[in-house]
Amino acid sequence: MRVHFLSRLLAACVLVSSAAAQAFGPHGHQTVGGIADQLLAGSSTAKAVRAVLGSNLQTASVWADCAKGVGQVKAGAPFAYDGSGPYPECDYYENPASQAALVAFVKRNAKSCYSNSSDEVCRHKSYHYTDISPLREAYAPGLAGSSDHDIVHAVNACIRVLQGQDAPAPFNIRSKKEALRLLAHYLGDLHQPLHVVSAYLDPAGFSFDPDQPGQDPKRVAKASTKGGNLILLGSSKLHGLWDSIPGPLAVKLLAGEGASEARQVSATPGPLDEWAERWASDTLQSGLPALAALKFGPQNPDGRWKASHGSSYSRERSALQRAQIVKAGARLAELLRAVMP
């Protein structure tokens, strides 16, 4: 499986080298899952993982994004998998039983999911992130951009299900298999800087503090860049650049460098139910360079801000992505050892 994936990834690198993009959306998640698989190899935890999933973590890591292929043609219409998931890697789940599982998960975790549905309505999409201001030193519930169904709470909900408990509302996670599929993805999201830290800007492009007492919620909403989705570097969304990783980096990390570096990651202190919040705070601090190196222009009429950066930004982004992917793989393995010994 690992050799097959590396071959596909190398082929993708050749294709991308001739295109404007350099990145692979799902491969970051598969790299996190692959690193965790290597760290757990031969252990009782690895056996337990395969018994629950029927696959490894690398394969399962894209499932939560494949669920975004479930939607409705209009409000009130039936939920259905559209037959072409967000990534080619979703083809593993494009069979009747797996598609039914994807549809069932979305129906339980969304009010509606048609083209104009917000993430609050198509709620499972909001499980992938939180939007904390870079002015804060740590994640905390109640901060602007946090919610009871953000990435931190989603990770904790999955842990509870794996421990044999019910997921807290508003999550509706029915099985350990579903929880483990989600967790294999959410640990990657929790370490992607722009799934945790989000710039808040005023119309002139200056920093705005969304947590100042008395702030108008409407003004806070207008200032949010939504994890960099409203920031443009050239014609590219900042969030998309950080969501993807260079193909050669994924190849190196999956070929053994990732697991080797992951073994040097410090163990997480404190009780298990505090780990997700600790990791979010770590990503918040580690991810500050993703925004600090940018200069923002005034807000465009379409609600977006253009940004610029120095010549070293791409190199620094790649280095930070590498560090975060390694930490995510290490912590996914650490978490599963604790929950599924």
C-alpha cells in the first residue's frame, strides 16, 4: 500500500511540475496518516486500528473530506453522494456501502448541504477548523472564531466515541469506525496553521481585535478572513496554499523521514481530554509566521484582501508545513496508543 501510494505521488509530482500549482490537497492528510501507521507498525494499537477501520490510517485520512462530496441539489432535496469526491483518493469509498456511510454521516451532522449552505448549516464542514485571532496566545472556548462544534471539540467528540461513550451534541458520530476515520483527518486539520489561526482585518487592511469587550458581532464577522480564505496571494487563496503540500515533501516524509522526525516529538503532558486544546494552542503559536510575514492591502469590493510577501515566504511555508505534518503524525499515533492500547 505504501509503495503504491508513493508511486502515485511521484507520478503526480511530474504532472504538477508542468502546471501552475505545486500542491496536493489530500496528500498532506495521507502523509499524516502514513507517518502514524509507521510509528504504530507491529503494535497492538495497529492491530486494533485495522480491526476497526478495515484499512490503515493513511487510507482513512481523506474520509472526512470525501464527505464533502455529499450534498443536495436544492433545499429539501435528498442527500446524495455526487459520484465524484473532492479528490481522486476518494475513489476508495466510491462503492454503494461506503457512499451510504458518507451520506448517513452528513445527514446526521447537517441541516442542509446545497450550493449556498453555510458551514453552520452544512455543519459537518465546520468540524474541520476554528478561527482564532493571532493576537491570542492560546486557544480557549468562547474566543471569537471558536464554537462548540469546531475542530477542538470535534477531536474530543471522536475520542469519547472511541472510549465507548456517546458523542456530545451537536456531534452525531455513530460508531468507532466513523470516529476513527474522522480522527485520522481531524488531527491533520488541527496542525494546519490556517485551520486554527485566522487574521481579522479592518477595511484598510490593518489588524482588528475580535475579542475586545463590546465588539459588534457583525463587525467581527466582516473582519474575519475565514482562515485565510478571503486573503489572496496573486490569484490564489492563502488558505489553499497552506492546505496543500509540495509533492516532493510528501514523498520524503512517507519514505521514512517523517517517522524518524516524529519519534523526536515530545509527549503531550496533561490529561487526555486537554490534549486537543493544547495542540490547538501549539498550532496557534507555531502558525503565526503564516500571517506575520504578510502585508495586507485594503479590502476589495468583493470582501477579500490582497496580500504580498517577501522572497523567503514559500521556503518558510514548506519548512513549517513539514514540522506541522510531523507533529500531527506523531500526535495521532500518541493519541491512538492512549485510546486503543
